[in-house]
Amino acid sequence: MRPHEPSRAPRLVSSRLPGEAPGDPAPPRAPSLIRRCAIGIWLCGIALLGAVEFRRYAMAGGEFSMTPVAWMWLAGSIITGAVGVAWLVRELRRSRR
């Protein structure tokens, strides 16, 4: 290709609505539901891992015994799970509007 020839790259299809000026920027798309719920999903996953750790510490001696470390894992899992569920409920309510 010579330097003075126009490139033969494919043209992009315009997403402008009729009546919009060519220089107007397109409005941003709303984020998807999974993207809006990502923090809630992540927190619920961390709470699930904490529940697994709670069980591991509570069953460390072969039988169920609540050690202080097991109590901390249980409390942290409950709090983290509650915050994660609250985020999910909040975002799901927003998406219904």
C-alpha cells in the first residue's frame, strides 16, 4: 500500500440515533447485573470460605469443640455473609426499578 492511499480497513457501524449530531458521544451503557452484584457475590464467597475454616477449627481434635479461634471464624463468616447478602439484595432491588 502506498502512503497516500486511504486504508481499506472495515468501517465501524455507527450507533447514533437519527437526529443526533456526529460529534455527540454515545450514552454509556448501564453495567450488567453480574457486574453490579460482584461485591455481594465476592463477600458471600469469602463468608463461605470462613464457614469452611470455622468447621476445620471446630473439628480440629476429631470431635466438635468450640475454641476461641473457631468462634472468631464463625462470627466473621456471619458478619461477612450478612453484608454480602445485603449488597446483593440492594442491587437486585435497584435492577427491578
